[in-house]
Amino acid sequence: MAIKAVLNQAQASTLILHSVPHKLPDFCLSLAHSCTDLAHHNTKRFTAMQVNNAGIAVGPDGSLANISDLPVESAAKTLNYVFDTNVFAVVTVTNAFLPLLKAAPSARIVNVSSIAASLTHGVMVQPYAVYSSSKTALNAVTLHYAKDLAETNIKVNMICPGYCATEINGHSGPRSAAEGAEIAIKMATLPNVGPHGGFYDDNGSIPW
């Protein structure tokens, strides 16, 4: 897991939380305690923004396969491996940060999804079925967060950065990581009157 926290007091005391979760439950437990402590001492000092950018596309053996071609003995292991990073760890990290987010005057949670998660578009299917399914599950989880936190200071949304040149695709995407980050920054810096529980890219709302 890579967790980056930057407190910039010169820029409106904004606390930016960028989390890319992986399998580190002990660290997440420690993180939860740290965030709770920080919330008690800094409740009025910052706007909190958490961007969950977790994404792997392959199983533990590093290979891609059509979902129907996964070997019986390793199919569940492959799905668990991808879902563990793309979905389950996002929940763990988000819940660890929640005391801090709730203590801030306003807060934003942005989960980085993919247009491949859209059941309407279904753009990216085989051999990325496990990846796209995990992102669809992430969208569902994010909607539950949006409902649970609807009456709080936290806005929760999902975004698709587009097909960016990153490690997950061998840097083959036509967009830069900086271009892909623009929609995440936009949703992380929403005003208090803004969308909540939506799925967006640079062109606007993405159908489920």
C-alpha cells in the first residue's frame, strides 16, 4: 500500500490523502488509529480529500485470461487477488480514513473506476473481465458509501480517468497520467453544492 499525505497550510490547510491500497491489514489498522487521533486534534483545520486509485488487472501469476479459461484450481484465487486490491482494500482504507474525513469541515472521497465497469458500455471485456468486474463491484460499494454518508459533510463519487499510459497497460494508453488525473482533481475539489454518488469522466456522467 502506498499512502501519501500532504498538509499544505499555505494553501487553505488542505489535507490531501492519496491511497493506493494493497494487502496490508495491520498497517490499515494502525492507520485507522492514527486518523482517529488526528481527527481529535485537527477538526477545524482542513478540507480532506481521499482518492482511492487501486488497480490491478492480472492474477498472482501475472497473466491475462478469458474468465471462462481460468483453470478450475486457480479461478477463485485469481478473482480474489484482483478484488482484494481493487475492491476490498479500498473499503479497508476508506473506513480507516473515515474518522478524519468526518471531522473535517468538508470532505471528498473519489474512487477511481473505469468505463469498463459500465454494464451499459461494456467497452473492455475479455481478457479483462476480472478487472472490469472488480471495478463494477467497486462502483456498487461506492454507491453504498454515498448512501451511508449522504447526510454528512462528505461527498462520494466515482471517476474514469480514461485510457492512460500507465504500468497496468504497459504504458500503451493514448492519454497521460496527468490528463487522467484532471477529472479526479475536479471531483476531489468539488464545492459543497455538487454531485454525490455519481460516475464521471471528462465528458460528464457515465451510465451504469
